[in-house]
Amino acid sequence: MNDTQLVMYDEDYRKILAVIQKLVKDANAKGIFVVDRNGQLIGEAGEMRGIDTTSLASLTAGCIAATGGLAKIVGEEEFPIHFHQGQRDNLHITLVAHRIILVVVFDDRSSLGLVRLRVKKAGTELAKVFEHIQKRSEQANAGGGGDAPFSEITDEDIDNLFSM
């Protein structure tokens, strides 16, 4: 996994949102969440309201980290797909591009087979978006950060801003 700091622009966010909004419809899901491995929520779509998305994101990242440790113990690199079945709702969790976690919440209006099929396609699309973001971030870092946000701000600018 590459630890390059990613900088996401509005156009990137819109692409991610379009993919997960389509996934909600195609998989007949209640909600879709995109989380990074650090536990930060990147995007969400669907009908789920009133849930603690901060906790969902951090617990999902923790789950991926914990099962990654289990995978290593049994000789696997990682377990990229997780499924949790509940009485009402189910969770399908997929690791995308070794960096992003795709969480699908669904109920009996859908099936695990349909979710897995639709997640496979959406995961490929999300991987392409994040690959583009990664390449752009790496180019900005290699080029001295000229295209990175705030690269033109100097320490003097910051001092002037806070001395007012």
C-alpha cells in the first residue's frame, strides 16, 4: 500500500458520489459508505439517516485492520471481503485498491449475490478514480508540490493571517 497523502478535488468527490449512488440503486442497498483505512468517511449515499457515520467509519477501519492481522496469522496477505449478517440489516465490506473501504448496508430487499456482483463493478470504477487521485498526488509531490493545494502559501502568509 502506498502512503502518499491524497488530495481530493471536487471533481473526484463527484465521481465517487456518482459511483456509489448508482451502486445504491443497482444493488438495492439501504446505504453505501466509502471510508479510508484511517477511518475517515469519504462519501455516503442511500436512505440511511441518523446513524453515527463517524463511528461507522472508524469501526469499519478497525475491522479491516483487525482482520488484516488475522489474515497474516493464517498466511494470507489480507481478507478483502467481509460479510456480516444481522436480523434486519447486513453489511458487505470490501477493500478497494488496498486503500479504500466500501461498505454496503442492505436488507432482505436485496441479496448477497446481487450485492457482490454490483460491488465488483463499482469497486473497479472506484479503484480507477482513486488511482487517478494517487497519480496526481504523486506527481505533485515529485514536482515539489506546485499543483498541491496551499503550495503557494508561505509561512509569512500564515503569520500575517494570524497576527491580525
